[in-house]
Amino acid sequence: MKNLLIKVIVSLIIIGNAYANDNNLILVGTTGDYPPLTYQTESGYQGKDIRIFAAFAAANHFKFKLVATTWPSLSQDLIKGKFSVAIGGISDNKFRRRSFYLSNAIESSAKVPLIKCAATNLFSNFAQIDQDHVMVVENRGGTNQDFALEHLKHATIILYAQNDKALASLTQAPIIADVMFTDDTEANYWHQINPQLCVAAIPEKFTVAHKVFLFAKNAQGKALNKLFNSWWQINKIYYE
């Protein structure tokens, strides 16, 4: 416990020095298109991950500003210093582990096929999805795209820069896509919001991945990551 306290104090000193010239302001990138974890409303950004980081910042007396990014540009924006932290439905993967400091898991999820409920009888297994005539839509630059490119051998894959635009193509005219593979957290949310959307009840199950926050790979990012993980270890029970 004593060692943990010392580490937290050291982290606070490093982070305080890093942001002292900017009123302790932390720039935080988010796509704002991945409900229920990050999304935009008329009053600003909302979502579970936004609430978590806001509580962390308040507990440690930091100010933070949310910065818009996209899935294709998120990693490069963080590498180039457009912001120091990235949050909002971000999955752990090998590239991100090499390039950034990762928080401990915020939650876990697995990829599932989201379809129009009216098409439930057409997609009862993965093979029926992976057909030449089937159009699968994904957001460019994220793990949804990675999943589709790895697993689909026959279906046509359509990529959108924004996650919400990809989803809209399933139900909004002109309807372009038949299926979207996304995390079960998001798929279940959209089923509740839009009764036209359902998770296809296929028997195949896919690898579970952790959702994480990304921190810049520098001294300040390392210190902030350690501080967040210490805070999250104590506070995650309030977000389960």
C-alpha cells in the first residue's frame, strides 16, 4: 500500500509538471460515434467512457477537453500529439499495445453480426453471411474493419469513415448494407434504440476483446496511465 501511494504521488508530480503551463488541461480524443461509450448530443459528448474519464479527472483535479477524431486518424492523432489520451470504445490490439500505453480493461466485448430484424431468417450462421451477394459494412480504421477483412472471404465489404454512418446504411434509405460486425456492447445498445436492428443468432462465437483507454507513449502518458489504472482499480465497481 505504501509503495502504491508513493507511485501515485510521483505520477501526480510528473503529470502536474507536464500540464502546469496549460492550467492542468488534458486533451482527450474521442470519435463520438460509438454509443453507449461515446456519442454526441446537442449538449456535447456523452457516454460511459466520457463519464469515467470525467470522474477520474475530477478526482485528481485535472481539467480536460474533448477533441474530435475519427477511427482512421485516431492512432496518428495520438502519436502526433493532437491529444494525450484517446477514449471511447477502443479495443486492445497488437498495434495499439506497441504504440501506446493501455489502461486496464474498461470492459470486454465480442464481435457479433448486426442485421435488420426482418432478415433474421436469412442469416442463421456465418456461412450465410459470407456470401458473394451479401454487403457487409464497417467503420474504416477500427477493429470492426480488421475483423471483417480477416474473417470474410466472399462477402463485399463497404467501409465508412464514421461508425454511425456505417450503421445508418443498414436501415436508412438508400439501404446499402445487409450486415455490420461490431461489438456486442454497441449492437445491444442499437437494438434497444432501433427496433429494426437485431443481432443475428448465429452459433459461431468470436474472440472476446478488452475495451481500453490509450495514453501517449511518453513520460507524461506513462504517468497518467499509471495514475488512471490505480484510480480505476478502486472505482471500476461503480461502472459495472
